[in-house]
Amino acid sequence: MTICKVSDRKWLSWPGIPFRPRVALLGAALVLFATAHNAAAQGCRNDYLAGDDDNYAPPSESTTPDTALAGVPCGTGDVATDVPAVNQCVRHTFANLGVICGATLTIGLKPTNVGSDNDDLALYVDDGTANPPTGVYTSRISSLPNATPPTGGSWNTTSNPGGSTFVLDLANLPPSGANLINQINSAGLGATGLLDVLVEDDTEVDFIIIS
């Protein structure tokens, strides 16, 4: 885009309006444009939250998996956030995300039972019709990077008794660099924007945020 210089009097040649008032009017218009642009940019950002970032404190917060995600076999049943899981899973569907340009998934997790070392985090692209939905990303929780505190390759009540917070770039998921955002958009899900999160099955969930 080419931007004309303010000093270009030909560009500012508005019949019947002296030059200085023209500049003042232009300046006011630019301020209004910048304000509207910033508001629009802020309005394009939405944070989606399941659970509360409350360090696993009760009361629990319910999650809302859609029918497709509810059909994924996992453990002996489901629990809400802030509930210690024993052979139980936490699942949630984020809906109406719109067309995604960039997003980060932040999730607070804590091992709560023997056997948590083999627990997985799974993400699914969901158009609301597949049952179960198409799995697009699965990782052992013990292998996830960007953990605070780090897992050290283990995930149990000894290695991480207080849990960890994980931050994942949905456009560059480890270890392969998978771009989940491209998969969602290329699948034509921009209008419905469904993303499923599943945590199995001896791991407690504090919160999940997409931002």
C-alpha cells in the first residue's frame, strides 16, 4: 500500500477549504482511523477458558464436551476440572473459534494417581459430525516441552507433585512442528471452529486456555 505524504498539497487539494484546516481535518481523520483500527484489532482477540486458574482449588468447574468428543473412549468415566482423576478423563470442546490466525494453548495439569506416567494430552479437529472426531495431535504429558516446572521426562506424583503449566503453540506443536491451525482452517471449520481437548486418565486439570 502506498501512503501519500501529508505535505503533498495536490493530494490535499480540497476545493473551498484552506490548506491548514485541511491538515487539521486529515489529522482528526487519522486519529479516528487509528482508534477504530486498534479497537478492531483488540476485538479480534478472544481468550477461551475452561476451568479457573485457581491452583486446583475447589469447587470444581464443569467442562462441556460435544457429542463427538464424548464418544472418544477414555478411562472409566469423566471428571470436571479441580477433581483428582483416578482412571478418569477430562474433556472439553472449544466452540465458535472462528478463522484462526494464531493461537496458544495453556493448560495446568497435575498427576494424581499411579499410572500417570503414561497419560496423554490429545487434541482433535471436530466438525460436530464425526463420532469420534479425528485425532490430530497426541503426546505423552511427560514429553511436553515448555512446562513450568519442567517434567524432566517423568509425570507422576513424585516428579511433579504440584503439577505443571504447559504452553503450546498450536501452529508449531512438538516434536514434529505440526500446525493444528492450518488443519482446522483447511478443513473448512472456520465458521464452527471446534477444537477438542482430552486429558487422560490419572491427571487432574486445573484450567485450559486458548488465547
